[in-house]
Amino acid sequence: MIREAQVPMREQDPGSRVHNFSEVPLGYSEEEARQEAGRCLKCKTAPCVRGCPVEVDIPEFIGHVETGDFRAAAATIKRTNNLPAVCGRVCPQEVQCQGVCTLGKKFEPCGIGRLERFVADWELEHGIQSVEPPPPTGRRVAVVGSGPAGLTCAADLRLLGHEVTVFEALHEPGGVLMYGIPEFRLPKAVVAQEVEGLRRLGVGIETNVVVGKTVTVDGLFAEGFEAVFVGSGAGLPRFLGIPGETLIGGYSANEFLTRVNLMRAWQFPEYDTPVRIGSQVAVIGGGNVAMDAARTALRLGAEKVTVLYRRTRTEMPARVEEIHHAQQEGVEMEFLVNPVQLYGSDGVLGEAECLRMELGPPDDSGRRRPVPIAGSEFVINVDTCVVAVGNQPHPLVPRTTPGLEVSRRGTVQADETGSTSRSGVFAGGDIVTGAATVISAMGAGKQAAAAVDRYLGAGG
Amino acid sequence: MHSIVAKRPLGPEIAQYEVEAPRVARTAAPGQFVVLRLHEQGERIPLTLADWDPSRGTITLVVQALGKTTREMHELYGVGDVIRDVVGPLGEPSEVVGEGTVVCVAGGVGIAPVFPIARALKEAGARVVGIIGARSSDLLFWLERMDEATHELVVTTDDGSTGRKGLVTEPLAEILAARQVARVWAVGPAVMMKFCAATASAAGVPITVSLNPIMVDGTGMCGACRVEVGEHVRFACVDGPEFPGEEVNWDLLLERLAAYQEEERCALDKYRRMVQEATR
């Protein structure tokens, strides 16, 4: 008999976890993992593999978990995925591998993400197997940005024997994995360990280099790099453009999360960077970043955290699990509400005036467009307002790379292999697609690595 | 890792540092800044470049002990010590036009970032008048360097201990009234730049100021440094740091600069206790 439901993963209790930044899900034990692995049907068609942007051989690794050969399971995953501990935690498996799982047609799909996380953590705990990179080709490739796209591209290129240097603008590698995703969802030590794995593979990482400022893409070619992969992400925060947004207490989600995650403001004054958190916090937006900001605000000691979203629960882009976790912890959600003005005294935020909305006809995204209801204004008390309505592609690299074609939205134009309008320049991840997921950026990094390799093989 | 290769005191709590940063030195231009982080627990602070030497691979920074990080740097960081992170050059370079007479005004440690701007303007062919001021003579520095970088130099102190007694805006108003001036540059504390902007506006002369709001990443990612310039919200780190002074919302800048006063005091107190315990 097959278990109908996934083996549950133990979690920190909501009551206690809102007072700490430790990870919420606690992971499977070996026994639990083997039990969950036993639910896999090992179906011949393996739709899960095609559902995975980096095509992990899921049935094979799950088979190894079932027999207790965790090291073999890790080796299987790592053939195509160099950041399994990250993916096992932050991938939207429900719409990828698990979304097409055959078992899922009748019961709950196999817990592929949980198993991936288990295997990755097991390996980190028991010592990472060293992979011997093939003999050097003598070709040099620069990777711009050390987020999911850049790290994946770098690892694949290194495994193909090329010499790779990753350039990161911030002081820690990892991109959004370091500055964006909170500790309680993705411990920074896990990211650091995955990055360490790449270093051991021989990938060079230079932090504190802002490509487009410190050195341009053309400057990298002049330094002897033969190809450049641009994975500089969607790092430019979007604001609402409403009056009062510059009041103290108003943050972009990027600033709020960067202060807390990268700069460790939750450990102020042990760490120097502070963050302001009042008692009433409003988070504007309905995506995963909004959930991260809301849950972070609770942990920083806010009394009441409310997510204001201008559509309804159905249109929320956040993962179901994130919404569930946020609500469990006490985050309140107000739907069909949009702030129109922020008020304060002596420059400090105090109130937000909002409008109620209703859903009109569908817009370009296919979702029903929220339309303001006339005369529905109301005012709420707000000490901290975090704007999480999305990020735009970072303009620095496109702006300083002549001949690199850019769309009207500011994204770099690249085909599915990552090739751009400039010979030798490849791009992938959020800089090409606009803000998307970690795993799709990794998929793009992988495709681009193959394209770079072909380009170099063809004589560059 | 960035070693400090030279440190020279310039005043009671001001010092000049020469720091290894070869990539920054290679592409730096007047008006640009770096963000530095002293150590693992440190905050990221922006500092405008005072000078750079591509052949030595170093940059020069002038730092006054004001907040926690600058005080820590002043008291604990000397030659041979390593600054964990230095990133740059950030921001847009100054728009150097070598025509007409340009007045470069600097207040306090603003003398340091004005120096390369004045030098570039003079090299480009402008007639450069410098006005540098401080509270008292012991807070003035680089008089000789500024003398070289300008055609004329006016020095003021609030207490009259060196040069003319009074504020920098007084000689600025006189010069603007007496001569045809193409542009004013002002770098220093926000209040000083605010009054320079008012003085220049009154005389109908365009003014460029270098804004110093709180920053986190310094690369356009967070928006902590939002300033209002002529009704538009701009990011000082990527759109600036230089803006037309007559269009800046100074009150907003001053308010936002004080956003973390309490936390800054807390961090400074903690640092002082740490130093006391260590020296006991």
C-alpha cells in the first residue's frame, strides 16, 4: 500500500519560531527520507525529470535514497545540479517536478524537494565528495554575478575544463540567496557551503567588483577573458511612486531584506547595521518576497504585520507553502487593498491611506485587473512600510556594454541558449527574464554554459 | 582584502589613508565614491574618493571620526591593517567642463573630495577659485594641495583662527556678485551645501552638490539613498552622488540622514565600552 500523503517534515512550532531566525522546516531523518522515497512509483515516463529546469535524474536519486545509499543519491543530483541544498529549500517544486508527478494524479505527489534537501544536507554533514575537474582547456570565462544563474554557469563551465572567474558586486557571493532570501528559509551557512563547494572545484570568485563600474564587460575581454556570462539579476527595486514614500520607515523590500540578511541587522548591535521596526508593519505586495519581508518583520519584534495586496488570495504569486507559513506565524492579510499615500510627522512614517479595490477584466498577465472603488479610502497606522512589488533588471551591465540589445523592460535580449546580440557575451536568469525563480535562473545558467562551451570550441 | 599602506593624521580626529584597491584606482574619476566595510561585523559606509594612483594601485580616503565605523577606523586601523571590503568606484563621475570660472567650495572633510574635482577642472582649462572652510584651523588640511589645484584659494574658519573669520557662503556670495561664474561646486556637510545652494541660486549661478545620504549596497539595489531632486526621487548611489543643488530637497535629505540616530548612538556606545574593556 502506498501512503497517500507525503511523510510530513518536522517544523519549528509557529509560536516559538517567530522569535528566532532559525530555519523553519527541520528536514527529514534517514528513516523518514527512505519512507518518502518508497512512495516514488519509479514510473518509466518520469515526467518529473522534464519538470525540472536542470533535469535532475529524480527516479535514480530517489532509488538510491530508498536503498539508503545517500552518497550515490548526492552524486546523481550533482551530475546536473550544483546547488541542491538551496534548490531543495527554495524551488517551487509544486509547479515543477512535483506538479507533474504521476503519483500526484491520485495522491499527494512524491516529496521530491524534501528528498533533495535531505540528500544535500546529508552530504554537507558527511563531507562533500570532491569532483575532479577535467584537464584544463586553457580558455578563460568571466561570469558576472554570483546568484543562482552565475554560480550554476560557473560550475558547469569549470566541469568542462574552462578557467572561470565569478565577479560579485557585494561582499559575499550568492546574490539573492544571500541578500534576499531570509535565514529562516535558507540558512546563510548552507549557501556558504555550496559556494565553498564551487571554490573547491576550482571556480575563482572575486567579490566587490561591480561590473559596469569597477570594470566593464569590454574591460573583462581586455583582461583576457574569451567569453562573458551576464547573470546580474533583477536587483533594481520598484517603488509605488506614491506621496510619502521617502518618509523614514519606508523601505524597499530589497533594502529591508539586505539589511537583515546580508548585513545581519537582526543581530544588531553585534553587527553594525541597524534596521527600524515599529509595532505596526505593512508589507505591500503578494509574492514570495512580500512573505519573506512580513515573516522577517515578525521576527524583528513587530506587534502586527499586515500584508496589503491589491488583488485576491487566488492571484497571489507567492508559493502556497510561504503563504501558509506566514499565516501560521500570525501575518495578517488584507486583500483588494492598495495604499495611495503615506503620512508622517517630522519625516517619520505614521499612517497609510489606502483604497479598496475590486477585480475588473483581465490585464496583460491574464489576471483580473484590480480597479479602485471610488470613495473607499481608509487610513491605517503604519510605523514601517515595506514595498515588495517586484524588482527590475539591474541596468548597470546593459548600460555599459555597447551593442548589447535590451528590451523595453530593460531585460537583456538572449535566446534560449543565452546567446545575446554581442558575440562572446551570454546572459541568463533574471537579467533576461525579469524577476523569476532560483531554479529557472539555474536552468538558464546551465544552458548558457553549454552555449559558451560550444562557442569556445568553435574557436571563440 | 585591502591593506592600509599609509596613514597620516590631518587634524585632531581626521586622518588620510592610502589603501590598496588596484581595480578602483584603475578606473576612478573625480566625484566617485567607494563603499567600505571594515570587518565581518561591519556596516557598509560610502566615502568619496580623495585621490587615487593607478600605478601604485591605491586610493586615498580622508576620514573624520564621527560615527561608530569612522571612529573605529580612526582609532584602531593603521598601516598594515586590512580593510575587509572596498568596492568602487561607484556613482557617476563629475561632469568636468573646462570653460569659464568655476568656484569650488568645500566644508570640513569635504576638502578631500573637492580636491580631485578642482584639479580636473583646472587641468581641463577652467579658472578655478577654491573656498575651503572649517570650524577652526586644526580642522583644515591640504591647504597646499588645494592651492595647487586652484588658481585662487580663499580659506575661512568659523573662529577666525586661520584665514577669514566666518562661513564659506560669505566669500561665495561676494565672488558671485563680483564676477561672471559658470558654475559652483559644493561638497561638505548637508547644511553647508544647502546654504551654498541658496547662495548660488540667489545669484542665478548653477551649482553642483555631492550628496551623502545613508547607503547600504551603493549599487542601486536598495534605495536607502533616495533623495528628491526637482520633484523626482533619485538614488544618490547610481544617479548621483552629484546633483543640481538648486533642485535638491534639503529638508528631506537632513531628515533621512538622522533616521538611525538612536541606533548610531547605541553602536557607538557599545564600541566605546568594548575599547574601554580592552584597554583596562
